Amino acid sequence: MTHRTLRQVLIVIWVAVAAATIFIFLFQRDLIDEVLQDTAGTSLVAAATLYVVFACLRGFTLIPLTSLVLVGIVVFPPGLLFGLTLAGIVVSSLLVYYFSGALHIEEILKSKHARILDRVRNLLDRHGFLIIVAWSFFPLTPTDLICYLSGVARINIWVYLAGVIVGKGGICALYIYFGDVMLRGLGLR
């Protein structure tokens, strides 16, 4: 199989997964809540597995992890939810990082935006950890975008992962903690 054919197959898979996930997220959100609630009622292991699968695949769609965490706050105890969320963050971030390389997005960006790509690569090489932490922590920026850029720029994988874990893990920890406090305050937990 040639690189071109592989890239086309990967793009088709990516578009299909992204389209299905976005459709479910936008038009069948109750289905996600229902499936997680039903699964949690029958088996915590099954619900946790389903949560991690959603958390891992979500990265391809640029859908925020926050929505999944908010559902998880109702279903899981805080410590377990944080662990599951971190697992989803790590797997999703690695998939997006390597997927951007497999798609050869760099070649496309180099041909059209070489100067911008060089600037981004230079910035990430010099201040990658801090940029990735800040980008991942800030709630209004899509973390998956910095994951794609880091993959294209071939940032050191350990610097990249550490930045995403600290940034995204930090903001998710705050969501989980305050969500749990609110549920306890309302007498729902």
C-alpha cells in the first residue's frame, strides 16, 4: 500500500469517525447520557470502559472533553473519574499526535504555509511545554488542535505528553472537584 493510498484510507476513517461522533454528540446527546447511565447501573467496569473509549475517540472530532467529564461527574466517583479522564487524555493525545503524522499533514502545510509552520515549530521547540500546558488548560481553546500541531511539528513526545497531562488534567481536575462539591451541596451524592 502506498503512502497516498494509506493517507486516503486514514482520511476516510477519520471523517467517518468524526462525522458519526459529531452527529451523536449534537443530535443524540441523550443517547450518550442514557448509555452511560444504563451501563453504570449494570456494571461500573463496563461504564468505565465505555467512558474511556469515548474519551479516546473524541480527540479526532475536536469535541471538548468537558462535555464527557460533565456526564462522568454524575456517574463516577471523583477519583475514578479523574483516573479514567487521564487515561482518555493520554490515549487520545497520542492517537492525534501520531495520526497527524500518518496523514502527512506536514506536507500539505509546508506547501501552503511553510513560514507559519516554521514559526510554530520554532515556538514549540523553544517553549513547547509552557505553550502546550497553557493551551490545554485554557477552556476556550481546543486542546486537540495543539495536539495536531505538535504532531506536525514533531515536538518531543515526552514534553508534549507532559504538557497535555498537566494542562488538560489540571482543568479536568477542577471540573471534577467543583462538580463533586456541587453535587454534594445539592444533596445528590
